[in-house]
Amino acid sequence: MKKLKQSIYRILGNLILKYSLDLLCKSLKIEIMNKDVIENLEKQNQNYVLAFWHGTMLLPWFLHRNKNFSALTSMSKDGDLLAKLLRFWNYEVIRGSSSKGGDVALGIMIDYAKNKYSIAITPDGPTGPPLKFKAGAVITAKKSKIPLVLAGVGYLKKKKLKSWDSFQIPLPFSKARIIYSDPIIIDSELDYNQTDEIIKSCEKIMNELQLEAEKF
């Protein structure tokens, strides 16, 4: 009976979380900058890799729901919660991280990308360091030969959690902003050192976008 009660509470908790976050995001006053980038890719039926920082991920996950996206989440308990939310938003969820299941998850992401899914990823997740661009997004775009788009996200009114990524929860009806980069095409023939330079460049661009998105 105790296990049954715990299961019921867990199910109820997950339902409340999913619907409350959905309502929260729908209440936001969202400004989308460089929106043409996404619209043009969609008009061309071109899938792409979308990268954004882990601490700001709620808005981009929400904006790209119901859009033939696959998403990478960690295999942790926090990853379980995120995976349930993303499935609620009609993402195909891939489980893995740089520390556990990483090579397998990367291979699955590339397979999804080659089969016309767009890929959403937080390149500093799941455990940081924060705002440091790991290789997964660039490697996926490179090997699947699809564009990479970077995004900075800002909330005018928010609560920051005491987590490694200072996770940001926007307050209801707050102004929010997302800024997309122009598409980045990564030559599939680049060697290791050249690819590493692209990764460093993406980190610089995304941090610049993040700073700009936070200017209210």
C-alpha cells in the first residue's frame, strides 16, 4: 500500500509539474529576435541543431515543442523529470550525457539528424561547467551535415535556483527574449583541431547572444 501511495503521488506530481510549466511558459511575453532564421529553415524543410545554455533551457524547449525535435537529456533523476516534460511537448527523447551513455547518445542524435529530426541540446549540460560549450552539438551538426543554430535566452523577472547552472525560472507574465544566431555550417571534413576551434567560436558567440538577451 505504501508503494502504491508513493506511485500515485509521483504520478500526480509529474502531472502538476508538466501542466504548471506549460501554463507558465504560455503566460510569458516573448520577444523573438532573428526569428527569420528559424522560419526560413522550416520553410525549406531543413532540420538543424539548436543549442542553448542549460540554465535558460525552459523557454527554448517550450518554443520548439511539437516541431519534430529530438532532445538529449541526462540519465539522472533530474533528467527523468525533464524527459517526461519533453515527451509531453512531443519531443523524441534521447537519454545520455558526456559522463554516462555519451558515445551512444551522440550516435543516436546523429542518426536522428540524418533522418530529418532537428536536435535540441544544452552543450554545457548536464553537470557543467556552466556556459562552457562541449562538443556534442558541433559534432552532431558536422557529421549529419545540417546547420547549427545558437540561442541566447533572457528573462526580465526570474528566480535563480542554487544549482550548478543557476537555473532560471521566469516569473509568470514576465518579459522573455530569445535571440537566434545565423545558421552555422560546419564542414564535415574538418580535422580535430579545426573542429575544436569551431567549438570555441560557438561558445563565444553563444555567450554574446546570452548577454544581449539579458539586456532589458
